[in-house]
Amino acid sequence: MKKNSFKFYLFSSLIVFSFLILLIFWIFQIIFLNGYYKYFKKNDMIVTSKEVTKNYINNKNYNELNMLAYKNNICIEILDDEGLKYSSGASNSCILLDSKIIKKNKEKFISGDDRTVNFTAYNYNYNDELLIYGEKLSDGSIIFISTPLKIMGSILVIIQKEFIYCSIVIIVISLIAAYFLSRKFSNPIIRITKESKKMARGNYDVEFKESSIEEINELAQTLNNTSIELSKTENLRRELLANVSHDLKTPLTLIKANAEMVHDLTYANAEKRNKNLDVIIKETDRLNMLVEDILDLSKAQSKTMKLDLKRLNLVELVKTILTRYEVLKEKNGYNIIFNSDKEFVIKADRKRLEQVIYNLINNAINYTGKDKLVTVNLVDKKNKVRFEVIDTGKGINKEDINYIWDKYYKADKSYHRVTVGTGLGLSIVKNILEMHNFKYGVETSKKGTKFYFEAPKE
């Protein structure tokens, strides 16, 4: 058992706790037991005095008084003006009253004005301490009830010896219980630690087993969920590297191939040379767009992107962006419809919101149906305006909804080059909208998908 281990601390704590309990019992046994016994006997003698008064004043039942003295190991004395009227002389306690100090205290009480007295005195002849209670009765008689305390000393010695044996048994039981309890509580944590080390080394195919302890169960479930999420993140990381590598490799290959053609073959033919140079320029633009998207995403995720919030006309912004897609309409037959009830003014960063709208429309173009129809709507929502982009594709599976905002995430996991964009669009959209505190989401069915965001109106 390692000194700094949880098992050692738990074992030590249980042992220390057991010793503290024993120590408290020892303190009560040695320090407080004698005082408690005296307190108990004082109260008991007051109750006994009522019994004595009842039997003496009412019916002079001396036999009952003798039985009372015998059962309680007390001495009962009753005095009047003429002297000692009754004494339970059969009790050994009465012998102890033969002491000058005791007699002096009794005489002082008899001549005094106090109705009751309670005191202790030591009889050196018999080496015993006596507890004495006195009370003046209504008929002028005086009762003295006394009991020896030496018997308490004997009982205390017996209790202490017995407690020593009990303490040894309790210590042994505590050691055994502490050992097994420390194992019971620490073993689940040890198992979790071992599996966590595997997960830290990149092995996410681990399972954190549950135990009978609720808090450890919650920890195991949390770590199981963490393992699943880390596994997904790792898969996405690999896909991201593969996809970015693909996006970089393809245009670089085309640039190199066309540059070589210009250099070796078409440098003298103006028409062919210009076509090769056009490819080089387009692919360079594509590389530049990919790099810019990666930089934008990095800035957004690291919270270093700063927003320049200004009032802007959302309808005008959307129309400006849609003009970029005229080429797609003419060459590829796309039909992009824009609907807006009226003008809407919002407060946002124009450049970043332009990225959002551009990426959402690109995404719709990439995944719309065979009819190549994309619908863009601006809808009045009382204090807000809702921007919607709707395609007519096959929709998104429910299990994929939560992951579509991830970089390069695709439900079928098979990468293909999109018509426009870099594959980072939705991730950039998510981060920019969250920076603006705009509500956003997606609604999907087998007939198509709707991406939207809502912005407060100015």
C-alpha cells in the first residue's frame, strides 16, 4: 500500500477515527464516570428521601425502611429533639458515619436554617468516602441518608479492565474493517485510473466499469462519455487532416501540371498558354480561399476574431451576395429564389455575416436535389428577422444533426469535392453566429434541409 495512495489515506483515516472514538470513551470512563455516578446517587437519594418520609410519617413502617436501606445499600437515620429515633443499623453504611468530620457537618445542619443538605465526607478509619443527604421533615424530625462511594471505585476498576479488553477487540476489528473498506472504496478508483491511463495514451476503446457507489458511477459514466467523444474527435481530426491534405494536394498538382505545360509545351501558343494560366490562377485562388477559411476558423475558435458591429440592411446584403451566383445559374442551371417581405436592418459585422450567408448558400447548392433549386427567405419574427436557406436534397439523418457543424463532417464519411467552398463552411458559420449571440439551427426532412439564423431587428 503506497503512502500517498487513496487506499492508504482511507485506511489511515478509518484507523484514526476508531482510535478517536476509543479515546473519547476512555476520557468519559476515567474523568466523567465518577462525577456522573455521584450526580446520579444524589438525585437517587432525594427520591429515596420521599419514600422514607412516606413510610415514616404516614405509618411508622420501620420494616419497609429496613428493606429500602438494604436494597439500596444506604444508611437511614431519623432524629428528633430527643436524639436518634431510628437507624437502619443492619446496613454497613451506618458504620461509616462514625467520623468526627461527618458528625460536625451533621450538627451544623441540625442547628442551621437550611431545609436540605448534600455533602461528601471521608472516613479515614475505614478509608472510604461517604455521600450524605439530609432533610428536615414537617414534624420536626430530621432524615440523614448516606451511601459509601468506595464501591464505585471498585466498579470503576472492573469497568476499566473490561474496557481494555473491549478496546483490543475493537482495534482488531477496526483494522480488519478498515482494510476491507479501503479496498472496497479504492479498487473502483484504481480500475478507473488504469483505464484513464490507456485513454491518455490514445486508446479510446476502453470501458469504465460502474460500482455500487453512486459518485463513482457518475465518474465512470462521465469518463465513458468522454472516451466516446474523444474517439469521435480523433476520427474527425484524422478526417480533417485527410480532407485538408486532399484539398491542398489537388490544386497543387493542377498548378504544377499546368505550369509545366506552359514551360514545356504551350509557351508559344497564346490560346493554350492562357488556358493553362487560367487554371493556375483559379487553383491558386482556391488554395487562398482554403487558407483564409482555416485562419478564420482558427481565429473564431481561439476568440481572437474581433467584430465590427454596425447597422446594415440585410436585404441589400443578401442581394449583393446572390449576384456572385449568376455564373452558376447560367452554366450549371441552378435556380436560386430570394423572398423578402420588406427591408430589415440589423446590427452585425458585415464582413463576417457575409461569410455566414455565403457559406450557408454554398452548402445548399452543394446538397440540393436534381432540380438544383435553392430558396433564400427573410422572415419577420416580431422583434427578430429570420434568415433561411432551403435546399431540396435528401435531408440529414437525425444521428448526424449534432455533428454537421464540425469541420469536414459528412454523414456517409466519404469525402467528395464540393461544387463551391472548402468544407469548413458550417463550422465557420457556427462560430461567427455564436460570437454575434444569434440563434441558429437546422430543420431537415426527406424533402430537403433548412438552415437558419435569427438576428434582432434595429
